Amino acid sequence: MGCPNQLSLAVLFAASRSDSRTAVRDLLPLDDALTPLPYNHSLTLRLSNTIGQETEMRRSFTTCVTAILLGALFCASHQSASAADDYEYDLVHSSVSFKARHLDISWIHGRFNDVSGMFSIDRDDPSRSTFALTIQADSVDTANEARDKHLRQPDYFDTKQYPTIEFKSTSVKPIDGGFEVTGDFTMHGTTKEITLTLMGGKEHVFKDVKRVAFSTEYAVKRSDYGFDKNAIGPIGDKALIMIDCEGVRK
Amino acid sequence: MPDPLLYWQAIAASAVCAAAVVATLATMTLTTTRLNSACVLGIGVGLLAGFYVLSLQLQWPPASSLDRLLLIIVPLALAIELIGGFGRTSRSVAWLMRVTLAVFVSPTLLYGSVYFGDHWSISQQIAVVSIGAVLLAIAGGLLCGLAQRRGGVVISIAICLSIQCAAVAIMMGGYIKGGAAALPFVAALLTTTIVAKWISHRWLQGENFAEIAIVGVGVVALFGFLFVGRFFGELSTPHAMILMHAPLLCWIIETPMMRSCRPSITVAACLLLVAIPLAIVVVLAKQEFDREMAPLLDSSTVGSPADTMVISQLDVSLNVISCR
């Protein structure tokens, strides 16, 4: 990145500084050099001019070194801040879907079409990674408009009162093949701490854009999140949420 | 899923508890003021009994609009009618309390929802809240005023009919819990009206039983359920407006033609007039239900074979009516 080189340069400049008088005298013509300094007016004038220039040079040199040192410091700190990569949820290449039991004999499948999120992955210190996801509950889609309208009503998702389903991580632990992410999951106005196992994390660069992807599944009980117990009957209490998300590096 | 047997049990519990409280308290010290207080307490106890049988999950602090209606608005309405019925409370103070409640019903029910977030602009919020307050204040004022002029049970029965039809329409729109919560109101209000009227007739020597407390609570409950059904369920605005204003047709008893008729004919004509728009709303709601929701139901979720048969026959009847 060039920052270590700039630092070396600054050190070299400081080390190469030599005695200014010896340098000036070496530059003067021989005759002037033999005459005692106080008695040679032109020499004094030339010497004072030279000393003035030399002071100016020293001042400029000091300013330069300071600037280079500050630049090196800035480069070093910037390097440590960008150790984590920030990714934005790619809606086109991701999906949040769910399935719930119907009459305990089959599964009803659905998905949420409007999802957004951000995650930050720190390869050097994975515990500093963060994950956040926001699902618009109104975007529920079970391929049946009448059922979707029913699901948006207060007996189920109550989307007018609780428009979003959210997850925000509070701690991240690296595991073999991914991360174990603990965070707050909020649905239907109720927040509970859950732990997700995110498998994946493989990176790919496509058209100069870095991408990374994770998958996870999580089982929730609707009754734990304030859903009406009387509305739990033909549709089972447990639902399985499947998240396949791909992030695009910002 | 809807459970008709549970609903009948809740209605019965509500009716019995309300009647018992009114009868017990009213006979202890029999004055019109005490009868008013007994009615309010009877309605409250009846509602609690009905909610208990229904196993309604209400959260505190209130999380949903239905929670706010049942835990904040209705108790406030009961308290206002209790205080307003005391002899020392002047009528202007009682009306001031009612109007204040009318102003706060809409914003309370919409609190924390998307409507007060990104959904509506500030002007839309103000417009809806203002219109709601005006509608409730006017409807409540007109009905309470009529109750004060004429007394009787017809207005309370009309309000109960409206609440019942609202419950059915809300449930058929897909909000089952919201519709079910309205059923104890019908039972409590109707039973309280009948028992109080009987006590007034038998023991208060024909003193006019002012049913203002029952009407006051009933109008607030009716407005609340319709508001919740409209903005959180799938109840349409025209249906909500018809259900809200149908009881106002009771003012027909003030017409010269009705004044000259016998009371029984007046009551029958009034209730028939109120029932017509309510029946139309219920029929239209049923048709919409058949169109949208019925395909989601299969034979194993409808109930017993007898239920299926009744529903099929109802379908046929409604189709015949709509064709005509």
C-alpha cells in the first residue's frame, strides 16, 4: 500500500542530516574560505544569506517529515479500521422462506419478498463481525392472495401493527464452516435472544464485486411470539425459517 | 379457527354474569342513579366473564389495537358512564368527558401502527383522527339524546344488533379474534338492558329508565370494533359506515307517524328499519367470504358434517337471494 515505504523514507531523511556549517564552507570558493569570517563583509553577507536559506530549508524539511509521519500514522490507522468487510444484502440472489405444518400431514411454504440487511465480516477478529436483517412482514407470499391477505391480519402477522421482522446480532463466534451468531430476533412485537448457525462465508469476486454467502435454518414457535393461540390449529405452531443470503461488498 | 360452541358459551357466561350483577346491586338500593351504576358494573363483569370463557389473550401493556380497545377505551367508557350517572355530576361535565373520550379513541387505537409511521402524512393522520372523533361524538350524542327523550329498550337493542353484525362482518373478513371479542358486548349490553328495564318497570313505579349508560358504552364499543376492523382487518369503509350509523335510524320513532302508533309497533318498525342495512352488510360480507376465504377451507377444518350441511344450505340461500 506504500505506507511502510513512506515511513522508511522519513527515517532516511532524518538520518541523513549533516552539520550545516561544514556543508556551507565546503560550498564556498577557496579564497573566501581562507579569510576570517568576521572581516569578510561579502562573505559575511553571503554566509548570512546562506544560513538564512539553510534555516528555511530546515524548517521545510521539518514540515515535510511531520507531514510524512502523520501520513504514515493515518495509513496505519486506516488499515486497522478497514479490516472488516461490509456487505449489503443482495435481494436478487437471496431468499427468506418458511414452512409450517398443515393439519400435521403436509407443509405450507411461503416466502418474504422484501428483505434488507447488512453484515460486516472481520476475518482477523470474527467476534467483531455483525449481522442484521429486516424483513417486511407485508411481503409474505404463499402463492395464494387470499391466504396472504389473511396472514397479514391481526390473527397472524398483524402487519399494520408490526410491519417488520428483525434480527440483530449481539455476538459472533467462528465455527467450522461458518459462524455461530447470537442476537435479538423480533417478530410480532416480541423480542427473544436466539442463536443461528450460519454456514458458508465463501467469497467470490465477480466483475470486480466481492460476494459472500451464508445459509441458515431456524425453528420458531408462533406461540412464543404472541401469535393468537386460538389461531393455531390447522396451521401448526412450529414454523421453519430458511435464510439463504448473499451479500455484496459495499 | 371459529368455534361456534365456544362463542355461545361466552355469550351465555356474559349474559348470566351481567344479569346477576345488575339484579343484585339494583335491588340493594333502588334508585335510578343506583340502577345506572348497577348497569355499568353489570356490563363490566359480564364482559370479563365473556373474555375469560373466550380465553382472549390480552397483553399489558397493550400491544395490539384490540388490546388498547378492550384494556383502555372500554374501561374508560365504563368509568365515564359510572361517574356521569352520579347525581352530583352535572350533565355538562358528563358530556365533556364523553367528548374527550371520543377525541382520544382513534389515536389510541392507531398508536404504534404503520398509520402513524410511514403510511400516512401528518395531514392524513389529523384528518382521520378528526373524522373519527366527529363521527363518534355525533353518533353518541344523537343516540344518547334519543335515549334521554324516549327511554325504552329499542336503542340499546339496535346498538346490540349493530355490534353483532359488526362481529360477523369482521370475522368473515378474516379477523376472527376481533369479531369474537365483540360477542360478549352483545350479551352484556342486551341482558343489562332487559334486566334494568324490568327492574325499573316493576320496582320504580314506571320511572323512566334512562339507558344512557348502556347506550354510551355500546356506541363506543361499536365504533371501536368497526375502527379496528377497518384499519387492521379487512372491513371495508362503506360497510363500517353503514354498521356505525344504522342505529341512528331509531330516530324514526320521533316522527309524528310513529308517535301516534302503539309502542310495540313503534319498536318493531324501528328494529326492522335498523335490521335492513345490517342484513345487507352481512350478506355482502358473506359473499366476499365465499369468494376469497372459503377456497382455503377444506372439509376437515369446517367442523362437523352437520355444520358443513348448514353452511352449504346457507350458501345456496344466499346465492338465490343475490340472484334475485
